Amino acid sequence: MSAAVNTETLDWANLAFGYMPTDYNVRCRFADGKWGPVEESTSETIEMHIAATALHYGQEIFEGLKAFRGKDGKIRIFRLEENAKRIRESAKGIMMEPIPEDLFREMVIRVVKLNERFVPPYGSGASLYIRPLEIGMSARIGVKPADEYMFMIMVSPVGPYFKEGFRPTNICIMREFDRVAPKGTGRWKVGGNYAASLDAGDRAHSLGYSAVLYLDPKEKKYLDECGPANFFAIKEGKYITPASESILPSITNMSLQQIARDLGIEVEARHIPIEELDSIDEAAACGTAAVASPIARIDDLDTGRQYVIAPDGQPGPITTRLYDTLRGIQLGDLPDTHGWNTVL
Ligand SMILES: *Cc1c(COP(=O)(O)O)cnc(C)c1O
């Protein structure tokens, strides 16, 4: 299907964060109470029932992780065990069939090996994005979970997130929209959460902001998530990040917290009242796509308040150090002391 993509001549460093066809995807069906064999497919499409629960009642969950090529030529997949755990939690959260961790692992490794020529070279700044997803397949009209599921993994090479360098951007606070409900699906990686964020994200982008910093959906007093990413700040030398049950537990955030502790930086996961933005020294959004995306200024669109975080337009020293360390571990340039990489 992708004979047209010549990986010998690809301009890796200028790839977008977008879909590019590769050679294979892998698929596995759950039916009659068990997972079937893993299928290697060259098709970019799937066939499903018109009444499938994924289409009608949003039974769709996904993951996102990356594989990198190191200076030694080896491929490293970052913390796939954590994605395996998280997609099981997501499945339980919306009554889908949890994927066995071994099956998840086997399929991730298999799809990366099958598409090895799409793992970008070391030094390009690009990586192979891995996108597992599970969908409910059973035909239903009444609202009820499916009893048949399909778990698939596709991959796509993606370019470096910061093409013009690691530079802070502006974000905004908007009270008109919530991404998730207080006891809703925010803690799981559910497609519907993204649907709920599209309108707000679109408005923010058209006003020149890179993302919306959501407040907690119950009281609108505390910081929650930054678009499809977690938020962290550096305050008086400490790493602070919001703790709330409507936040998706980011594996990048978890890793940055560990790196911070390794560097002797104290970590606080707690409610962060919006007023505290006045006293922070650095801030960033974090997730697999960018690792950490530094924030220059936060505009509260409802009150007109502006919180200037990086007046010189430069990323802060601690954010930069955390970013460089995590990237270094992913690429194999720094020692992987916590055993985060699966080296192929
Ligand atoms: C995926 C995701 C993140 C980032 O998680 P990582 O595991 O770090 O990639 C953060 N917030 C939301 C809402 C997400 O869906």
C-alpha cells in the first residue's frame, strides 16, 4: 500500500505531525470471549458493522507512544508497559475488553519491526509515532457495551515537534468549555474527550494561542489540563503539577517527575489554584508529542488577566534540563537508569 513512500529519500526533519502510510498495521479481534490471532495487514481501512458501538456510543480508546533510533542504530520504544497499563484502565472505564499486557507488548514490537524502514534516523529529530486503538464492534441499538472488539496498532513517522527550536508559546484560559466532567472520562484516553475539546481548541488557535488551559470542571478554581497535554510549572525550584481525577495520567509527566526527583528537585502533585500562576517561574505542557512545550504567557480571556511566565521569550532552565534529559534517555544518549526503553 505504501510502495509510493520511498524512505531512502524522505526529508525526515521536515515531516509534520501527520498521517503517512506505512507498510503494515497489526490487528487482533476479541470475539466469543477470547482474543484471536494477531493479523498483519497492509490495508489502511477496516470493515465494520454499521451499528457498531464504536460508531454510535463512543466505545473507542487509544494510546500514543514513540519509537526512536539511537546513535547505535538500535530502535528504542519508550515505556510501552505504561501505555499497556493505561489502555487497560481506559477499557475498564468505558466497559470495553481490557487488552492483555503481553498482547499489547507483542503487537507494539511487531508493528515497529514490520515498519522498521519508517523509524527515522538518529539526529533527524523525527520519531515513529505508534497509535494503538480499540473499538467496540458489536451491532447495538440499545445502549449496552459490545461483546466483540478490535484492537489495532498503526504507526506513522512524525517530524520534530519544535521545527523552529524549543520556544515558548502563549496559551489561554476559557471558562466557556470543559473538556471533561468532574467524575467523567477525563482520566481515560477516550476519543470522545477529544471531540469535546475541538471547539475550544479551534477558538484558541484562531486567537493565536497554541492551547487552552482548562480549569477543573467542578469549581473552575484549579488548573486542570493544557489541551491534550498535562501541565506543570516550576515554582521556587519545585516541580508542581495539578492532581485531579479528571486529568489523564500522562506518562511524560510521570517520567519528568521522576527525572526531577533524580535531579534533586522536589515534586508536588496537588491542586494548583489559578491565582498561583502569579508566582510561578516556568511552565510547560507535557505529553508524548512534544515532551515539554514551554509556555510564555497565559491569558485569562474571561477576566483579561495576563500571566507572563517567560518575559524574555526563552524556555526556563529547569524545563530545558528536564526536556533534554528525557530526550537523551529516549534516544539512548543518556543512561536509562529506570529501564524505560524496550530496545529492539
Ligand atoms: C495522551 C494525553 C496526554 C499525554 O499523555 P502522555 O502519556 O504523556 O503522552 C495528556 N492529556 C491528555 C488528555 C491525553 O489524551
